[in-house]
Amino acid sequence: MFTLLTILAESIYNEDFVSGLAAFGAGIAMLTGIGAALGQGFAAGKAVEAVGRQPEASGKITTTMLVGQAMAETTGLYALIIAFVLIGQ
């Protein structure tokens, strides 16, 4: 029993295992892109509704929408950077 645990403990932390976990973490980090896409789509949809209701305010609505979409996109970009860092290890 003790030898089996020793073998498992020594084999778990080899280079392939660590690179596999890094790839798995990069994949999880890229799931953040789903949230960014949903946030941008929601912001664009609400902006279109707002312009439909109040066309004279389309300039302010568009500006606010673009700022909101830029904020939502940064989460996706941060996830991409984290994925590149994990894959590079």
C-alpha cells in the first residue's frame, strides 16, 4: 500500500502532468469568452431598443454602448492572455 502511494505521488508531478493541467486551465480560461459575448450582445440589443424608443438620443446611447462593450471585451482579452501564459509554461 505504501509503495503504491509513493509511486502515485512521484508520477503525478511529472512534466507531462503539469503541461496537461496548464492546457486544461487555459481551456477553462477561454470559457470566459462566452460571458464577454453574452454581455456584448445584451448591450447591443438594449441599445437598439433604446434608439428605437428615443431616436434623438442615438449618439449618447451609442457612446454608452461602445464603452460598455469595451469593458465586456476586456474580460475576454484577460482570459486570452492568461491562456497564453499557461500554454507557454
